[in-house]
Amino acid sequence: MQYSPEVENKTNNKTFYEEKSFLKLAQDHYLSAEAALAKNNWNDAKSQAQTALEFLYSHQNRENWQQNSLPTPSALTGYLFLKSSCLFILAQAQEQLNEIPAAIRNLEAAKQIGITDNNPYLYISILNSLQRLYKQQKQYLEAFSTKLEQRSVEQKYGLRAFIGAGSLAATEQAKFIPIGTQLIPQKENIAPEITASSRQKDVEQLLERISSEDYKLIIIYGKSRVGKSSLLNAGLIPALKKKAIATQDNLVVSIQVYDHWIEELAQHLEQKVGELEIKEDTHTQEFTDTENTDDRKNNNLTSELETSTLEFEISALELETPASKPNTSTLEVDTLALELATLTSELEMLTSEFETLTSELEIIPEPQTFFFSSSPTLPKFHFLLEQLHYNHQQNLLTVVIFDQFEEFFLIHTQPEQRQQFFEFLGECLNISSVKVILSLRENYLHHLLTYNDLPCMEIINNDILSKNILYKLGNFTPADAKTLIESLTAGTPFQLEPTLIEKLVQDLAGKLGEVRPIDLQIVGAQLQTENIKTLAEYHQYGEKAKEKLIQNYLNEVIEDCGRENQQLAELVLYFLTDVEGYCPPKTHAELERDLQQHLITDGERQQFSLDLVLQILVTSGIVVLLRENPADRYQLAHDHLVSCIRQQQSKLTQRITQLQRTTDLKEPSKTEFNRFFKNILAGSLAAGFVLAVMGVVGFRGIRHQKNVELSEMYLMQGENLAREGNFENAVTSFHKAQQWNADLKFDSKAKAQEFVNKGKAERLLVEGQQRLQTRELESAVAKFQEALKLDPQIGRLAAPVLMYEGNKYMKQGKIKQAVIAYINAQNLDPKVDISADAWRELCLQGSLKKQAADVIPACEKAVQLATNNQKIRVVRGVARALTRNKQGAIEDFEAYIAATDSKTGKSKVRRWIKDLRTGRNPFTDKKLKRLLGEN
């Protein structure tokens, strides 16, 4: 390898290397690079940084490291920190020299190294530079993701009070540890957003459940963006890592990706087992350090451990073998980044191993290796169960967390795919040292009922929605919000005036009297961005200061989409609002259709990056992605922004009018044709009449294509105008579409009325959802039915909403309302998936709560869907008996007796039949209470 001239001119390299370690040499050149950078000497800074990196990559110096002295933890720490620092300086110099792609590559390499020396400041600077260069290169999604990561790191280390729309993470304490000092492993702490609010009580209650043998399964549910993932990642998981349950250590595994959930869980489980073993090694090392500090200061490691370490270094060098010349520093930088990413965990293990006695290392068990069995007699997930049993033998409490579990139902739509998971879940619950947590949006709870009666669910009494299993997560109370804001800003330079905090909480709570966590974070982040600390500064924004701050946040997000995409982002937000002030959800296809007619310049459609804009808007928290079948939908997350968005887009109407004027029906086409035809005639004088005729024919083809595009534009414009209730202008647009394209055969007035009805139906759907939020069930149903008359397709959107409300009413004991919701959901959309088990549960709960007459329709529905399910027949029999349909009840009970093998069940039901035949009531109030307790 070639070194810098300074190194090459040394008269005795061997003696020189003996006097100075390669780390010291690299550090000398790093300091020179830093000085050159401060003097704006970009070429010298680049050269010195490259030279420093060459020393760090030096094959010769790696051999010198192995032969003369083994790396200490402090050397490893300094080694990584120095690499990251050199890469950062190199990238800064390259940026000034306009070598942007190379600068980005080196910043990405430094980012892969991560936070070294537990010093986040360098890492934050790297992210900041990377974000700026990404944006300069129009890599807007990468820039926005890097911006969010930077905020997350700042929040994690207590450098930022509010994170904005991102998900919370566990915190660590930031320390600057100079090169050459001991590396201290840092423990994750519960985030202050958790400890300072009612979320801490949620963590404590969840820990109590996990500690108790009475709770095998926990289902955390709540509305979108209420903070379920943040509670887990920044609260419960770090709490479990710090606290043992009884005499067991905790092993926590969490997944959020469900495309291949078995493999995903296996990978995370294996990783956590490995981390736990490393942790045990570290504990052993700390004990050995205490006992043998003086001995280790004067003695090398045992020869066996030295040999093992040398073998590891040789294998690492084999992975690193370059294919190009050794002085190609940029390639070496890239190679290092990949090498570091691959070997970081192995280096950490090495750090612990060489400090531990060989005899102690030999007794540590090898981590379990996962493999997929080809045996047809074993379930695909059997190897996971084997590992969980193994953990039990090792006195580990395994907590398996399935976060954002609604994604599972969206990805796996087939019943057999879903049943496989619930069979695995049942097997997990039968292992005493395994606890399972599902976290999902509340409107997906009803999917769980479908698999409630599987035999493997008997461990939870086939009651997956029991109050002992469900755990609801709601918004903050005003008192919680106030305490949280005070705690987050305490001890930071960002101190808020007490009167400002009071006013802020009041504005955030609004009419609902509760504070959404996402609103608090976004407004708080914007306060910090604009450095607003006093009530007087807050009042400068007017009566709607909160909305103004969110609007400013929105404008920043629009800017993050890139200058060329700002109009697109503004239009997307506009189309997610309507004239009534609502936030209608729309699919990707609907948004694309709306955009097509407005993003036209000189009669040509513009290409636009809708996917990129939607990803940024969703990630920012401004727009919510509603994962649904058959298509995902997007909805504005803040309804109070509707008026602001529509006011900002007032120029849109002017542009539409201007577009209509410039695309006059006949004159433009005549002018264009005449101009083109004159050119053809001129050409014919030189090229001949035949070519002129071919040119005319070609022009007609081009003109026809353009006419079709313009007709499509007017079609989409007419649909939008009609949806907004502008009937006359919609008719005009449809008429123009037909004039541009004679193939369009429809009645313009009829088509306009069709889309006027669709727009009304969509607004009625939103009104119905709002009625449900205020518990006006019958009014909501009336709105949905009115919408269905206007648009037959609206039923598929309203039915799932009513199903979810029905589930809530049933759990609250409001049986009559639950029946109304279920029946009307079925009426709105006969294809809606309400399982026999869901109808049976409704029938059972109503019967046991003395509302049998109200649930008879539900009982009949259950039997219709599962005629041969005798468990359902016996439930209907109870309802029939309670409504004095004695003969019907006896028929159901006899059918159950004929089908069941349960002697206890037969005996019990025969007594009921006997009571009915002798005129006695088998279901007294006392009996019903006992049965209710059993269920």
C-alpha cells in the first residue's frame, strides 16, 4: 500500500512503526486535515484525511496490530471514532471541491459506523451534512428520512425536547469520551415522554400483567397515531430490559413486518439470544476485571485466546482483500463501511472474550441455530417453539411483541394464512415462560374474533377480546399534557413560560378535552424550531396560534418534498379536503385522477412524483395512511387545517378558469393545423407531394392523440366539479370532453348528476362517522343509508365502520346497539365479512345479559353461516328458551347432544331439556349470572 509522501520519506519505516502505532499516525494526519479544513484548504484537507484513512486500512499495520499487541477496548473505540471523523472531514472537503457523489458515499460510510464513543454530536453533524447533500441532489425522500433520524437521535440523547411526528425511542445519556479512554456500554432508559406522563402508569400496569401468571396475552389497542409503538419502544421494552420478572431474566423480541413473519421472528429471536449471551460475557468480564486488574495490567492473554483472536483477525482480512490498487482511498472507504457493518457485532464479542478467562468462555452455551424443517408432520413454525422451550429451560421469560399488527391482516388475506399465526399464538400461550403482546388499531379488533374458537385458544377460555386481555391506549388528559411539556423542557435551554404552557394545553385539548400525542409533538417541535418561549410571542400568531404553528410545520414538510414538487404536494393536500370542511379519505388512484387535470402545461401532462410526496406527507404525520382492502386510502390528519389549505389553494380555481380559456374548442386546433400545414407545403416543394401527404396524415394522428388527452382532462375536471356540487360547470366540462372526443357517448347531465350524488354520498359517510364518535348510532345509520341510496358503492366503506362500533357496543354490554350496528352493516354491504363466531358471540352475550329478544336475529345469522356447528346451535337454544320458544330451544339442544362427545355437556343440556318439558325455567337470573361468569 502506498502512503502519503511524509510517510514514504521516512528513512526507516520499520523503526518508525515500532515507535508510533498506526492509530497515532492516523490521528496525526486527522489533526492536520482538521486544521486544513479550518483554513479552507480543501485539497490539503482531502489529502490528509485520505492519508489518515490509508493508515487505518493498512494491511501491514493490521499485521503489526496482531503481532505486537492485541486491541484493547479503548483502541477499538478510538479506531471507530477516528474512522468516522476522517470520513466526515473527507466528505466536507469533497463537498467544497464539488465532488458531491463521493462526499455522499463517504458520509453514508460514516453513518454506517454509527455513534462511537457514545458521542452523538459527530453523528448528528454527519446526518445534517448528509441531509443537505441529499436535498441538493434532489433525493428528497432520503433527505427527509435523514432529517427524522437526526431528530430521533437528538431526542434519544436528551438534546431535543420534542421529536415532532416521529416515533419515540428509548433514551441514552450523551457523553464525550476522548480517544484512548475505556468504552462503557450504555443502557437504554425509558423516554422522558413516557416517564413524565400517564404513559408511565401504562408501562407499570403492563409490567404487572407480564409479571402475573393470570395474563398470558395482552392486546394493546387504540386509534391511529395515539402512540402505541412509542409506548412499546420507548417505554415497555426498555423497562423490561432493566427489570427481571421474579427470578427470570427477560428476553424481548418485537417485530413490525409481516410479509414473512416466521422468518422475521426467527431472525429477531436469534439476534436477541445472541445479545443476551454477549451481555452475560460482559458481566463475567466485569467480575474478572475486579478480581484481576493488576494481573491483566502486566500479563498478556492466554495463548489459546490469542490464537483465537489472531484467527478472527485473519478471517476479517480475508473478507477485506482489495481488488484494486491499495492507494485508491475512495474504494477503501467504501470497503471499510461494508466491513464495519458486517463485523461490528463480532468486534463487540471479541472485546468481551479477550478479557474473560478461557475456562469461563468454554461453559457458555452456543446460541440456538434456526433452520426450517422439511418434515411434513411438523408445523412450519415448530423451530420457533423449540427455541422458546429452550429459553424456558434457561430460566428466561420471553416476551414476544407483534407491533402494528393490523399490517398482518392486510398482507395475509387468506383464512389458512391467518389461522397458521393463531395456531402459533396458541402454542406460545401454552409455554409458561412466554408472554405475547399484540398492538393494533382499534378498528381491526374484530378480525381477532374469527379465530377465537380454535382449540388452541382454550388457554384464554376462547375469549380473545376479554377485558383481561384488552388494554386500551387513549389520548392525554390536559393535566398529563401539561406535566409532560414541563418535564420535556426542564433542564434544557428551551424553557417555556408557565402561562404559555397553560394556553398551549388549552388550545391542544380543544372541545374534546383531550390532547392527541401527535399534535403535542408537532406543535412542540414547531415552537422549538421558531424559538417561541413566551405567551406574548405565541399571541403574535393570533387567535389560531396552534393552527398557525401546524400550518408552518406543514409548509416545512411541503418544502421537504422539493421545489419542483411543492405544487404537487399542495394539490394533494387540497384534494384531501372538500368544500364542506371535511377530510375525505382517497385512494392513490383517486388522487392521481384529481391531479391529472391540473398538472398540465401548454396542453401537455406533466410527470409527477405522487408516491414520493405521499411517503413524505405520511411520514411527517400530516397525512394518515389507512391500510385497507381492496386499496389503501390517504386522509388529512388535522381537520382544523382544511380552511387553511383551501385558502392557500384559492389560486387553483383561477388556474382552472385560465386553462379553460386557453383550450378553446376550435380556434386553437385550426391555428395549429394551419401553421403545421404551411410547413408541410413548404417542405413539399423540396421533398415532393407524397411526403407532404404523409405529413398531413401524421399530423392528424398527433392531433387526435392530443384531443383524447384534452377530453380526458375535461372528464376528470367534470367529475371533480360535480363531486363538489357544481352541477352546471360539470355539465359544461363533460360537454367539452365530448366535443374533443366524438367517441364519448353519454348524457352530460346524467353523468354530472351521478358524480354530484357520489360527492354527496362521500360527505354523508363522513357525517355518519362523526355521529358515531358522539354515540349517535341511529343517526349515523340514517346517514349511511342515505349515502347508499346516492352511491351503491358506499356500503363497502360504511359496513366495516359499523362492525367495529358493534364490537365496542357488545363489550360495553350495550347489546341492542350492537345488534343494530351488526344488522345494518350487513344490510349496507351483504358481502361484508361478519363471521359466524362474531354473530354467535353477540347472541351469547345478549342472552346472558337478559336481552335475548334483541339478539335473536344475530342467533339466526350465526346458525345460517355455520349450520353444522352445534356450539352455535346450543347458544341459539338458550336465546330461544329465554324468549319462550320452547320447542325451538329443545330442537337446538337435542342437536347439540347428538353431536357432542362431552359427557358433562350432554348431562347439563339434558337437564335444560327436562326443565323446559316440565314447565320450569332452566335459566334463572342466578343461573345466567353463573353462565356469564363462565364466559
